[in-house]
Amino acid sequence: MDKPTIGVIGLGPVGSILATHLGKSGMDVILEDIAKELLIQISKEGMKVSGIRELSFKFDKVVGSLTELTKFEPDIIFITTKACFLKNVLAEIKPMYTPKMKIVSFQNGIDNERLIAETLKIDTAYRVIVNYAGNLANPGDVRMNWFQPPNYIGAFKNGLYTTDETTKRISDILTTCGLKTDEAPNIKKHIWEKAILNSALCSICALTRQTMKEAMDFEFTGGLATRVLEEGLAVAKADGHDFGENALNTFVNYLAKGGAHKPSMLVDVENKAMTEVDFLSGAIVAYGKRYGIKTPVNYALTNLLKGLESSYLKR
């Protein structure tokens, strides 16, 4: 397999795990983040992954801006920032974009790939559904907590979902480096599945400060999560993605196995950072309006999160 030049934008847990696997497998990788202390640490000590995987790698291309990253003329750019920062990232990429670059959303949320295509005015954008997670133990040191392979990759081409030579290439690269990834011409269904599951607990946990297990075990919040799932499944079905008669039970049982894990949105709130709620429950609400489906629980949770964000972001 040829070795393309790969840019990774954003060195949170997902991006750090991705970058370390790519680097360790011999890929030509450029890391980009705006956190200066993190970049200094990585430049000196490299990146380490622990937990269910144990690997480390010393990178020689670590930059603090997208301008510097694009000077390396990357073939593939993985955007691994929070979805709430996607518009800002694309605004910086746009003046430097060339047709050579394959732009991949490696994020949570609905319609990220559409936003990429429309913002950059390009025919095709790519989307990966990430089925692993971790947390930062220290700068440059990330713990990989779980991986439920495979990840999925698809292409959003001229308004339709498909696969192409690039999805095959990226699938092969990620699988070879240890992050098994399958091509999915129906990637939108995988997008809906993950977004619905994330929406069910992210906002609830962020608002109540509960872990996933605590939220599902408590009668009131567990019932609320089920309502979020019901709304999300109804909207997805209207969008052409039916998960079947037993979908609700399947989704509830999946969440019940989440364990004492803090969703990333709760971590964001604890750190007084922007959340991805607009790309999760907020997106379910927007699609519900499009199809005339009421989504009162997702609506309430979205607006409560926006209010909470506002209270600390203003300060």
C-alpha cells in the first residue's frame, strides 16, 4: 500500500489515538492543534496510548496552525475536533484547500460531511463513524478505554451517500494500522445510529452530572433517555433509515451496558467548554421539523444545554 501524507486536526482522545496508530504503522503524519503546551509536550516526548492498547510514537511533524499543516500538502485530512468547532476549522481550510486533499470528518454528529462539502464547495466529503473512545490522562498521554470494531467510512458525493476509491484506501489504511474500518455505502444509517445513542445520554449526563450507568439505572433519567431514543428513531425512519421493530429495546440494552463512564459532553461541561449538542439532539430536532415529527424531549434538552453553555461561556 502506498503511504499518503496524512493530517490530523485536533489532538483530543479520538485524534490522539488515531494519530498514534497511524504513526506507529509508518504513515507520514502531521499533527495539528492550537494547544501550545500539548504541542511542546508531544514534540519532546511523543504520544502514548495506554489502556486496551499499549503503543507510543515520536512525531517529527507537529504544528500549531492549519496554515503550517497545509504546507506539507496532505493527501488526507482527518478532522477530529469536536463537531462544534467544525465551522471554524473549515473557514481556515477553505483558502488553502486544493482538490488533492480528501477531507474526512472523524467526529460525532449528523451532517458533518454535508457541512464540509457545502462550505468548501466540493463534490465529495468523507465521513468516519468512530467506534472507539478514550480520555486524556496527561498531555500526550491518552487512555483508550474501548473499541467495538469496526469503524465505518462512507462518501458524501453530489448529495448522495456511496463509496469510492478513497473510502477503500482509507479503510485499508485504518485497518492496517489496527483500527479496523469497513466501507459503508449506507454510512448515513450508521451516522443516525450513533447520533441517536449519543443524544440519549450525553445531554442528560451533562445536565445531571451522572455517569452513563447512573443515568440509566435511575428511574427518571433512564426513562428520559428512552424518550430521546424514541424520538430519534422516529425521525431517522422518516429520513429513510428504519432500525426495525425491536430497535428501541436494542438501543436501550446497548446504553444499559455503558458502565460508569462519563460521556464527552459531561466532560465538556465540567471543563466549561462548548458542547456538540447542536450536532446531536439539536440535529434530531431540526430533522424533526423537516418531517413534521415532534421532538419535545430533544428540544428541551438542547435548549437546557445551550442555556448552561451560555452561563459559563459568557464568564
